[in-house]
Amino acid sequence: MRRKVNYIREALTEPINIWSMVLFASSAAYMQSWIPLAAGLATEAIYLATVPAHSAYRRLVDRRERQKQLKATGEQREQIIKSFDPREREAVEYLRWMKQQIYSDYRKFSGMDAHSNPNFMKLESAWESFVDLLDMYRRRKNHLRSINRQAIQNQLQQVERQIGNADEYTRGVMEKNQNILGLRLRTYDDIERSVRRVEAELQSIENFFGLVRDQVVTMTSPEGLASIDFESLLSSIEVTRQVLEETAPVLSAIDSFQRDSATYAPPPPVAQRQ
């Protein structure tokens, strides 16, 4: 999430402002006079009243903030790549290599810099999405491997058989357990569907990179890339992201159920109450 920019604070921390204040303070100390200090305070007041509100300065700060966030996101993504297993890293690095080959071939066959073509910015976004989706895929895949769906199904059937004969003191716990098991089954199915979706999306991105490289190598002019539907790929990736986000509330609900179940205390038997 992008943080809200405080333009006044940004203006205060500008090097030119800091050194100006140091200069005024030094002048006041050297001259043993309050006049340079008063002049500095007046200048600072005018500076803070005008510069942070100026549209040109705000555009400069916004651009600087975007660059800072892009750098932080890139560093975070590289850390994620380092956490991948060798096979996953190989897939990421192969796609990175192919991306660089596409840029190199485009420059070789068109005589133009790849960054001058806006479609290649979309290619960069597709590579970043590949890394992000692969991270989501492996976490969900590992989660599915840690779950025995048949064991959950068997537990649910056992609870359903026993709940009708349970006494009033244990029925509440069993009903809560029944809800948790049912939710776990639904969540398992949701995650399994999302994993299949992400797996297909990852393959689509890999094949798309291959298509772009084929087109670049065989194109007769830079306009040859216009036939490739970059927007369709990015739209599909965005839909996949939304599918993954839909499973997050369900996982949170499971955690909530388990916490409630852990703190539930059934009433004591009648003999103890008496």
C-alpha cells in the first residue's frame, strides 16, 4: 500500500533547506546577532508556505516516492526469489534470461532501444507477476500437501454420526468442530482450484514470453509486435490475483474458529455443580 506523502515534511528534510538553516544559524553565531536567525525563520516560513503547495514540487516528490517504492518492491521480490527452491529459481531465472534476450533481439533487429517500446514495460510487469504468482502457488501447494483431505472427511462423517447421540454438555463442542471441519473441506477445495488456476497462469506467462521472442526474431518492423495482445495477458493475471485474494478471508475464518474452539469451556457435570 502506498503511504500518504507529507509534502511539508518532505520540504523540511530537503538538503537545500537543511543547509540554508545551518547557514543562517552559523551566521547568527558568528555575528553574535539575532538578525540572521530572524531572517532564517522568516525565510523558512515563506519556504514552507509556498514550496510544499507548489504543483511542480509535489510532482517531484511523488516521482521520487514512486521510485523509492519500486526499488523497495524490487528488493523484496529478489528476497522472495532467494527463498525459492532450485527448480523454482531456475524457472524464474530462465524467464529473466528470456526477457533480456527479447530486449537484445529487439535492439538488434529494429535498431531501437527496447525501453522505447511501451509493450516491453508490460513484459516487465508480466515477469514480476510471474514471481509473485509463483510465490503464492508454492505456498498454497505446500499447504495442500500438509493436509489429508480424506482424514478430514472421515472426521466430519464421524462427528455427524455422533452429534445426534451427544449430551447437551458436549454437543456445543461437537457442533463447533463440525463447522470447522466443514470449513476446512471447503477451503481445501477453494485452494485446490486456485492452485490449478495459478499453475495454468504461470504456464501461460512462460508461453507468452516464448511467443514474444518468436515475434521479435521474425519481425520485419517494430510495428510487428502490435499483433501481440499484451493487455489480454495482464488482464488474465489480474483476474488470477483476485481469485487468490478470495481465499484469504476463508483462511482467516478458519483461524478464528480454531481460536474460539480452543477457548471454549463446557459446563461442569451436574455432580460438580452440586
